[in-house]
Amino acid sequence: TVGADSGRFVLSGADNVDWEDIAIGPGPDAGVQYLYVGDIGDNRAVRDNLTIYRLPEPDLNDQNIPATQNLTNIESIDFIYSNGARDAESLMVDPLTNDIYVVSKRESQVGVYVLPFPQATNEMDTAKFLINIPFTMFTAGDISSDGSEILIKNYFNVYYWQRANGQTIAEALAIVPQKIGYTPEPQGEA
């Protein structure tokens, strides 16, 4: 299979300070899939606040996709961390709860944070610290569309967690993961 460029999509009104990860998942309107774009990078942990942009997923089945399309109807979820500024590159959305998860990067044991649904779009939200997990330098993450599997990677490994029925994301991530095959890439992120 060969990848093909579907077009260039511009998020009208969105600032790119340090965009890191993109997730897909449910949101405020039932039956609509949303893209979540994480402006969550903060190498020196000095940013006053961060933003996750949420927008309905563009229709890529249209035969006449323009080379460039300006997307509107973008919501900004501005947030701070409950325990102070930090760098992050991993963004995930739980399809079972609509909660957004951010995993920090630079600590010796990364932190997992949650922005519970419904996220605020008209005031500052707070990403609540949940747990530390004994890894560092996580650069991307995702939750499967049925919520039963979690992948998070760093520069050298991809880690896999199976999520049992009724288990929260924090409970699943508290279990020792499997390491799955990965050939490290230069600056392997998102």
C-alpha cells in the first residue's frame, strides 16, 4: 500500500506554538468523530497554558478534495496541569468516556493526566494528575476505537496495554505493559 496526500488542511484561527500529537475520537456531538490536535509541547516547562484543538473530522471520501482547505468550527480546550507546567507529546482520547489523556515526557516516571468530558471551551480547564508510570520520553500514544487497547511509544520502544472490560485508563496503565516490535526511527514521534 502506498500512501497518498489527501490534501492540506489549515485550522483557521489556531496557533501552532508546539503541536505534538493528533488523536481521533468522540466528542460533544454523538455520532461525530473529532480530530484533537495537541499544542502540548513545552520543552522547558514554562508555558502558562496549553491548548487542544477539537474539530469534526474532515470528510476524506469526497472525490474533489481541494489541495488546501481551511477548516473552521474549531474549539479550543485551553488547560493547565494540576501540578505545574511540564512537557508532553502524547495525546489520547478514550472512546468509552470522551475523556482526553495527556502523558508527560521528560520525567523519569511520566505522568498521566486527564481532562474529563465535557472539557471546557470557554474557560481554563485543568488536566488532573492520575498516576506516574515507570517510563520516560514518551512521544506518542493512542487508544483503539473500541477502547480495549492502548499504545504509547518513546524513541526506542512501543508499549502495549490490554484494557479489560470496566477498567479505567489509569487502572490499565498501572499494569506492566508488553513491549512490541519497533525499529527506532530518527526523531520517531507521533
